[in-house]
Amino acid sequence: MTDPDPLLRALFDRAITVADPMRSLGSFLPERPAGRVLVVGAGKAAARMAEAVESRWGACDGLVITRHGHGRPCQGIEIVEAAHPVPDAAGVAATRRILDLLTPLGPQDFVLALISGGASALLCAPAEGLTLGDKQAVNAALLASGAPISAINTVRKHLSRVKGGQLAAAAHPARLLCLMISDVPGDDPGLIGSGPTVGEATSSTEALAILERWKVPVPAAVRACLTRPTGVVAPGDPRLARAENHVIAAASQSLAAAARLASAMGLEVDVLGDALEGEARAVAAAQARLALARRDARNPGDRPLVLLSGGELTVTRRGDGIGGPNAEFCLALALELKGAAGIHALACDTDGVDGAAEVAGAVIGPSTLARARALGLDVRAELARNNAHGFFAALGNQVITGPTLTNVNDFRAILIR
């Protein structure tokens, strides 16, 4: 495969395929327990996970919440679609129904929880004294702040009646098994979907400090909520004693699969890490410098080299454009490379949604800046206003997958020829 764009796209597609719940869930699913089984969950991959469960267990009772457009046909499990990344009334109503389903369970019952990226917004139960409007305001402000996902989800836990172990506490005394698809750097179960089945050691005071550190503007009711103890469940709480958590798919597995495919194509591979974090344009600058150095160090006849990385980058919203961290990474990378010969790149979100746009990400190459200028685009101005999606739409260099039904975070590949 000599055309860079299809090559990069093939690597991305392999990363997605490996994380498909139809492939990854089965080895973690036990035999169907005797007695009552209830399946609940939330996330962009939750409907596909439910479909995978029923392909092995048959029809089940339960309810899972997924993002609009990410639903799947299930035999018995009800699928509710709601808004992401900012929650809506449909998510609140469905979460209330999940809690109502869990309340009457006894020690003889079994709960299977399916959690993936996106659950933080989709599984929404405002803490006492908060409204949906309050949650919507703080979610939007957190997402625009540039704060890392670990900080964002810490705040979310303390503003909820279902996150930070509270879903597992609601299921007690039933036995609970939670299967997770990780979209967070480091694959900490307590951060995936804001840890609804995992004990939480932080305090509301720490959550308030995060808001202050990142200068997040929030309603007065949110600050008031964080001045008192919240409902998160401590790690040693006896209500968590019968809860078990397993990560079934993560960025590391997807990067490894993409690396194997790249090697089979005859490429040299360097995996930079599966848990990179930071401002998208700053990481792009660092990777541009690395790519240029690696290109200049190569000798005639060397195999092409691909640099792979995963994790979750952030964007501090400064302008009025339409963008996302992967597209902004590509735009900033193109600027830093200045049309350098022999370097092509792709950056995409594995769920097919970069930021709030129905676009996975973008591709760039040596001609990107010249083509943009020929169209009259001021490249630096587009970056300054966070308009990366608009920029790549004009060039025809967006990567659009539609819902992938999984979510193991960002995927980046830089090809050096």
C-alpha cells in the first residue's frame, strides 16, 4: 500500500475493529448465572456491548443508555438514546429508571453493568440541590476549560447520585459484574464513565479545587453542593463488597493491533505511548519536532516509519469555530511541519466523534498548507479560533466513520517516508 492516506486509515480501522465489543467482550463474560439477571449500563459503546451480551446469553432484562445514533437492536435489553457530551432530560429519565430497577434486588440476583466512554454524560442523576440545567452548565464549562479527563470526571462524581460507586451501592446486596471499555489514559476503572461501580477516595473539597484551578465558571448551586459532603462511596464501603470490575478493551490493545498491521505492511513502528495527555496543539508541536528529527536521521533504503500514539488530548476553547482535539492536533501539526516532505499523519477519535462533531478526525500531508492557502484560508487564524473541523471540511480531509460502537480514545499515526 503506497498511498499514505489509505494506509493510515487502514491502521485506524484496525484499531477500531479490535475494540469492537463483539470481539472483546466474550472472553470476560461468564456463563449466564442462574436466577434473575439484570443488565444496565451507559456509554457510546453500551448498546453494542448489550448486543454482544445477548449474542451469548440470549434475551436479557435491562436498560442501557447510549448516545443518539449509537443504538443497536437487542432482544430484551431496552436501549435509550440520549445526548452527549452535555446531558439531557432523556439521560436523566433513563438513569432514574435504572436506579429504580436496581432498588428491589436481593442477594440472589445478578447485575451486569456495561460502561464505556460517554457514560459520564449519559448516566445523569444530579446530586441533591442541583438541576439538569446546573449539570449542563458545568459539563459545558469543564469541556471548554482544557482540564484533563481525570479532573473533569472527579468533579462529575461529586455532582451526581450515580457516579463514584453509587450505581454499585444502589445494586447492593446483589452481585455485580461491571465490564468496561476504557477511554481514559491509564485505564483507571474509577475514571471510566466517572466510575459508577468503583469506590471514590476524593472529597468534594478536591472537586471544588479543580474548578478553581481551571477557572471553570459554574452556577452557584454547584459551588454550594461542593461545600458539603457528597454521595460518592468510599473504596472500603461494604456496599461495594460484591462488585467486580474488568476493563475489556483499551487503547493499548488497539495500538498493538495497529502496530502489528503496520509491521505486516513492511513499516518500521514506534509506539510513543497509549496514555498521552495535554493540550492538542502542544502535543502536536512536540510530535512534529520528533517526526522531523526521525526523518532527518533516516538513511536511503530505510523502511518507512510510523509513529503511533493514543491517550486523550484536550482543547482550551478560545474561539468560535467548530473543532475537536484530534482535528486541532492535525491542524497544529501541519503548521509545525511547514509542508515538510515525506510526512503524513492521521488523528481520530475511535468513537467516530471528535469533540461534539460527527467527524472522527482528519489527515494531513506535505501539501496541506499550500492547498489551504490556495483556497484563501488563513491557517493560523483557523487554529486560533478552534475551527479545525471547518478547516479540514474545506480541504476535503476529514475522516468520517459514523458511529463505530466502541471508544478507546484518540488514535494518532504519523507516517515518515
